Amino acid sequence: MDQFQESIISRTLFSVVKAWKIQNRLNILIGTDNMGKIIRKLVIGWQVGREKFLLMLGDTTLKMVQNKGYGNNQLIIIGGKFYFLRIINSQAKIYEIGVYHNGTKRGNWKLIYGFQEIGGGSYNKQGQKNGKWIEQSDGFWKKSQVTYSGEYNNGKKVGLWEIFCNQEGKNKQLQLIGCGQYAEKQGYNDFGGSIKIGKWIEISDDLWDKSNVFYNGIYKNGQKIGRWDIYAKQSGVCNDFELMYQKIDNMYFKLVVVDHIKKLILEIQLRLGSGLIQMMVFGMSVM
């Protein structure tokens, strides 16, 4: 599929999404449901829901459907190929679009947010992520537009991965806010996964423009070790992370072996102003 075809697909797709939203609001207002037709089974026999919209563009038939088993998904049939549009984050309205071949994701897939491409990458013939990828964070939303950029090798994260942020209304250009290295697990019992190694700068799970906490420390064989520093700033999460933060906390991670069983001892000391809150957790098992 060349760039011209992709451009047609993207423009048509967004037009249909917009039209569908308008039509859906009208249906709710007048208390009727004009989307009552049950359409045929599509994509490896999945039973799809009710037809939402039908648009004819030359010889191209574009159908948007709701998939009962997999949430709000749309199937686009162009030239005999199945282009799948799937909502992967209902809160932020992030879509992914790409091609299925015999029930497996193949080739280039794109992440769409706010009618703009924010990420994506390629799948190999085995349906594994491969090469350069940009992925959205699990907590991605309007005020926390965080993405991860790095390499996959046959479904495994490898090498340098960088963390970027685009704070809506303040920064049009992505800002680097964290990074670290991945390596492939070694051994036949590792199920082909990846582990974090070396120095990392990580973000808190609930990062947004009013709450931004970062962690700086070392991973060894996928586990945190030694001293980890915690940094925070009152606002402006997407500024230069090397200059913006004040240290507010220290973490100490120690890995010990007792009777051949690994145990992690985590000591957290949190100092706020003139007060002192101290938390100590001992004997946490590591499987």
C-alpha cells in the first residue's frame, strides 16, 4: 500500500468516524436506532455487532462495525484486504489501524490520537513486533501524553528505550523525560521476554502536568538495586528533566539470597518539609 492509498484511507476513516458520531447523537435524540442490520461474520469468524455506517468510495467499501468480543472495533475492507481500526484507549480515544492476514497482524500499524499519528510500528510474519516502535503509555490521556520509543527484536524489547511527553497546549514538540536499556532474557524458561538493565530514569504511573515524579537508579537482571533518587516538580512536566526537579526522596533496594530464595528488602525514606514520614517494608519475596 503506497502513501497515496494510505492518505485516502486515513482521510476517509476520519470522515466516517466524524459522520458516525453525528449520526449516533441524532439517533439518541430521536429515540430511534437506524443501525439495526446484522452483518456477516468477519475476520476469522468473529461475530460482529450492528452495522454503524456504510460509505461507498468508488469501488472501495468501508464498513464500521462494533465487535461484541473485542469492544469498539471497525473493519475496513479495501481491495480484498482487511484493515482493522480498533479503539485501544476509550478514555483518550486512541485508535490503532493496520492489516490482518490470516488472523495475524502484519506490516505497518499506526496509533492515532486527535486525528494525528502519534506512534506505531511493524509486525513480522509471525505477528511479532519488530524494528522501531512508538507506543503510548498505559495512562495516556489529554494531560499525560506520554509515549515510549525503542526497538523490538521478534517481539522483545532491546537496546535504548526513550520516554517522551507532549503536554497539550504547551509543547508541540516532544520532550525527552526518561530513558533506559532493555536486554533479552537468557535461558529456556524465560518465555522470550525482556528485562531492564543499567541506569534508568522512569516516570510515575500517574504522571500528568500537576503531578510529576521521576525515579533515577540502576537495574541489574531486571531488578532494582542500590540507591534510587526521586525527583519532582510542582508543574510543567515536559520541561528539561535534567534541570527541572528537586530531590525529595531516596530509595534503597538490596537483593539478598537466603536459603537459595531471593528476597527483596525495600527501605523508603520520605522527607517532606520539616516533617518525616518513614516507611520500611522487609521480606518481600521475589519469584
